[in-house]
Amino acid sequence: MHEYVLVLIVAAAVTYLATPFVRSLAVATGAFTAVRERDVHKTPIPRLGGVGIYLGFVAAVLVARALPYLGGLFSTRQLWGVLVAGGIVCLVGAFDDIRELDWLTKLAGQMLAAGLMAYTGVQLLSLPIFGTTILPTPVLVLVTVVVVIASTNAVNFIDGLDGLAAGVVGIAAFAFFVYSYSVSKAFQPANVFSTATLISAALVGCCAGFLPHNFHPARLFMGDSGALTLGLLLSAATITLTGNVDPGQVSTNEVSAAFLPILVPLAVLLLPLLDMLLAVVRRTRAGQRPWHPDAMHLHHRMLRIGHGHRRAVLILYLWAAIVALGSVSFVIWDGPRPLAVVGAAAAMGVVLTVWLPRWRPSERL
């Protein structure tokens, strides 16, 4: 565990220290988010924060390579593939932050990064559906690419309030770290050092290091360079474990073993995926393109019902934790205890979401 803690600290420290320099670069290159009708900020804010996040991840991975146990993970090309793929989407996002690229170019960059990860071994080898379902390799590669693209765009969709995307991804990564670490202990032979757990730990650190610069009022936005990078790294963590785990290692209960291996990765990404799905349905029903921007995302709805900026973000953090950590609790605990804890937390979430604005109105800051 101490090697993972070191990786997390390095990722957080490098991201935190690099971000002010990235902000200066954003100002120098004119990478600003202009004030648009659907936005909640009132003045142009520099973006390009994803460069700092990526530098933190690179530093964490390089430190891991020098460690006695995590260094053994570099016997395959997986982590190098994730590093290069992350660099591709970060670069594509950075160009978009500075000059704004068309959607087709950004999609091509995401597909290239996803294909590269699959080529280096970061791909689903099977699907944990009612046991282990093995499909033809081309189909699994295609599913891998779809998962990466869905994850990168889901994080991009939810990046609408200061600190929201970084916090939600950090919570998701922490939940998946706990899940991956717990499942890895059941390997034969037991081995808690895995690519998925390493990526998750580094991702938690990157988000923690970026949040002090990004929480309301933000001094720097992560931009597409950050949203695409975080989405890709989170998908890489889930892919490297989800398609390579025996359901029996997740739970001794037959029902749990059948459903949890696929439900936990989905639950970890549920909040951004839900926001993206609702946006696509909403826009297509209105006769618009799925990527047509609007002001109807989950965070916009939180502001409309009376929550202020910070409180809306914190409540969405709570929901992300309830869903992500709640799903993982079914892997860690047996019996009815997880259901009772998740139910109580969800009830508290409903009260805070719906009733808190009536009890304590908040200024929309």
C-alpha cells in the first residue's frame, strides 16, 4: 500500500506545482473560456489545466517504474500505451483549448488514442456478463474503443462548474482503487499490484492536486485537455481490470458475482454517463445534434432549484460517492449491511438535494 500512497502524493504534488505554470502558458497563448449564455462564470477564465494533470500522471508513473513492486508492471506495454494515449488526447484537447477544433478532429484523436491502448494490451479480453463471455477479438477491440470514447466525452459533458469534473473523477478513481485493490487480493496467487490500481491511485492524486486551483472561484479551468485526459485514464483503469477478472474473485455470492463485475465499473462512471445520456436524448428529441450545447445539464438543474455554486458541486460529489463507493461496498461487505448504508446515504442525498434550498436558500455564486 505504501507504494500506492507514494504514487498518489507524487501525482498530487507535481500537478499542484505545475498548474500555475500551465495557467501562465494559457494566458500567453490566449487559451481562455469566453463567457457564453450557458456558462455560470462571469469573466473569461484561462483553461489548459489538463496539461498540468497529465504532467502529474506522467511523474507518478515514472516514479512507480522505479519502485520494487510496482516496477514489475512495466514488463508489459500497457502503462506505456496509456501514457502515450493520454498524451495524444491531452494534446488534442490543448489545441482545442487554444484554437477550438471541430468535433470530428477531436473524435479522431480519441479513436487514435483508444486504438493505441488496445494495441498495447489495454483492452477488454472478455465481458463479465453472467460469468465470463468471450467474444471475437475485433468485437472486443471495438467495445474497448467505444468505452474509451464514452468515458472521455462523459467527463467533458459534466465539466460545467468549478471543481465538478475533477472532484467527481477523483471520487470515481478512489472508488475504483478500493475495488481493484480488494479484487486483486483474491488473485491466485494474491497480488495487489495491478495496472488498474496504479492508474487509479495516480488519478486520485492528479485530481487532488488540481482541485485547489479549480474549486470555486476557479483560477484555471481544466478545458478539453483535462476532461479528455481524465476520461481516458479512468477508462484505462476500468478496462484493464473489468475484462481480466474472474467473477468468482469479486464475490462468493453467485448473484453478486454475476452482476458486480460489470455494475461496479458502470456505477463508478454513472454520474457523468447519466449526464451525457440525458443530454443526447434531450438534444436529439429537440431535433438538435447530440453535441449541440445547452444549459440543461445536471449542474444547471442544481443551480435552478436554488443551490449555490459550491453547494451544487458538493452535493453532486455526494451523489458520485453514494453510487461509486456504494457499489464497491457490496464487494467489501457481505449481507444486508451495504444495502442499509447505501439506502441511508441515498435518503440523505435526496433530502440535501430537494429540501435544503427551501431550508437554507443560497446565493448563486
